[in-house]
Amino acid sequence: MNQQKSCPITSQVGQLFHSSKKRSYPHHMDEHHTLLYTIQSANWRDLNALRRLEQVCFPKDGWPLLDLIGVLTYPNIVRLKAVVEDKMVGFIAGDRRDEGYLGWIATVGVLPNYRRQGIATALILECERQLNTAVVRLNVRRSNTQAISLYKQLGYVQISTWPGYYSDGEEALIFEKQIWR
């Protein structure tokens, strides 16, 4: 689980509606269509759907099977999925470090047909809320300009780089957001 990456994603968050264990978000695609998705906790039963999402979102550097099993089963990990009509269309995982001061978003991805509809933003904001840390960090490929734009819109600032981080030698940009002081 040490490899961290992000899909190209941009979005605006829709109005939040609360339900018992899920958060539902409507996104108005146009005047005739509304996409309704929920943000739910993910678990080991989501392994096959997560494998498919990883293959589509991260063809060059998706996590191996054991890392996917780990992210879905290890304790103290925030793992959330976005669901549209019983289909996982997005996923995020994060964990707390440094005695709860620092949270790290290890992965976030949204299937291509569901991008630019608020899903990535909703996943990130809910993950930040559940991490409940003062600072949240993530990393992203330098070439992933859509994700970088989203992170900046959400208040993340670049603090560092990791040269040659990805398997093809591309560097990772490290972003940080102050959640509370």
C-alpha cells in the first residue's frame, strides 16, 4: 500500500442530503437529468469492483491484489466508495499518521464516465472529515493536471516533490491542506 496516485478528476460538490449510513449527492447534469450518487464505506466485499476501477483509472501503476486487499481490510483506514445504481464509480482511502495530526490520502479515483460530476470532491471532503486530522496530504503525478487543479480548488498547496516516484520514472507532487489549526 505504499504507492499513492490519483486519477484525472475535476468536479463541483452537489448539495448534501443525509441518510442513515450513506451520504447522497445529486448532481444536475442538465435540465432533464440528475445523477444521484452515494458515498458509502467500502469493505472486502468491494474487492472485485475496486480491482476493475484500479485497472481503468491507473493502467500504468494500479495497486497489486495484496495491496487492494489490505486497503479494504486493515484497521484504521478510511475507505469510501461512490456508488451509482449499485455500481462503484469512485474510491478513496486515507489513514492517520503522526498520532492523529497528519492524514494521508493514499488513493482516489473516479471512473472516466463519472468524472466532472462532483464525485471526487465529495469523496475527498468526506475522507478529510473522517480522518479528522489537522493536516491532510496526498501525492499526484506531475502530468495529472486535472487532479492538480481539483486539489488546488479544494485548498491543497504543493509542498514537495518525489523524483522518480512512479514506475515509469515520473515524479510525484506532494500536496498538503491545513484542515484545522
